[in-house]
Amino acid sequence: MGLLNDKVILVAGVGRGLGKDVVRNILDEGGSVIMGDLMDDQLMEIQHDLDPSGNQTFAQHLNLADKQSNANLIKAGYEKFNGLDGVIQVAAYDNTMGGLLDNNLDDWDKVSEINIKGTLQLIQEAVPYLKKEDGGAVVFIGSTSAAIPSEDFLQMSYGIGKGALRTATHYLSKELGPLGIRVNNIAPGFKWGPVLESAFQGQADQYGLTLEEVTKPVKDKMALRRFATDDDVAKSCVFFCSDYAKNITGQNLYVDAGYVLN
């Protein structure tokens, strides 16, 4: 028996890497998935790969920055499966690098628009549907960058945005708790998957080093001397959406192989 049997979970940001692994794990645990992403071709490719029949998934374009797009996905997915038991917000904009002194702060507007406002718009639209089902789970994908600035990839705007979601987790757990809705935040560190591998391979190619030479100094900062993976984080999402976590809310879970211990 799967942990998510008969549950319907919305996953926002179903891209290659974490989003895809989240969907795969939900399906493996018996759940159905409402899938949304900005890149339609990628979204349909992932749906075909994980659920060729389309019986356990519903896929539709999603632009987090567009309130109506959020509403359309939730309504259509709810109507297909006649339920909504959880929302996992994976999508994020992270294309601004550096700190305060080497950035134009106007470039941070898109980070805030998507990572903070867009995320909260999605949850705002989902609450009435979750409430109909006597509650459910909301899971944010945060980041250790909200607590520890990385010397390897400095992303101040991204870290601030993820810090805001961590604070929102506390506020929403209080506000939505009486509706039976639990809200938790998962904070990965350096998470091995297609995105991180590509970034490190670019560094290796730039400096004429091997991938191991580039990654070892970073892994050495982990207590476990290894990277967490997309799959590790995805399994934590499943836990928070399952009945095993029915009395857990307002929490921040580091899935980082001990990076925050440094």
C-alpha cells in the first residue's frame, strides 16, 4: 500500500530534475498528480515518460506570476480527479547571481514576483479546494541559502526569497491550521541532479578540471561528504503529504547531508 493512495497532489514546477522526481515518487506511492510548468514541451515530455496513459496525471501550462494561470490549473486538475490533497511548490526563478554590491536591485523584481508573490498566489487559489477536502498539505521547496550564504554560488536575491517562504511557512501554518491545512518547508542544500551537475561541469570545463576536482571541495563541506539528491528531496515531499505527517506543520526540514552544520 502506497503512502499517497487515493491522494491528489499538485506539483508546480515539473521540470527535469527535482520536479520530475517529485512526480515520480508521488506516482510510485499511489497518488495522482496535477502537473504545472512554464515550459509546455518539457511538461508534456515528462508526463508521457512517467504516465503514458495519462490516467494518474493531469498536465497544463502554469505561469506562477499569473494569478489566473494558477487558478486555471487548480480548477481543471480538481475537476479531473475530484479532489486536491496537497500542493508542492517546486518552481523558482534563480537567474540572478552575486550579492548586493554587484547587482542592480531592479533585476531582483522577477525573483520576488515568482518566488514569493507567485508562490503565495498559488496557495491562495488552492486553499478553497484543500478546505473542501477537510484540509491537506502545502510543501514549499526552500533552500539552505536562506540560512547560509554559499561561497561557491552566491545568490543573495534567491536566498532572500527562500527566506521569505520559510517565514511564510510559520505564518500560514497558524492561519491555515484551523482549516486542517499543514504547511511545511523543505530546504535542500547542494542537490545533485541535472541542474547542479550542469553547473559544476561548466566550471570544470572553464578551468580545465575534472568534475570530481570541482565537486570535492563542496562535498567536503557536508557532514556526510556527499550531495543530497533530487530523489532525497522528493521523498521528503511525499512524507509531508502523507498521513505520517498529519500532525506536523510549520517546520523547516534541511535535506542537505549536513551542510548547515558548517
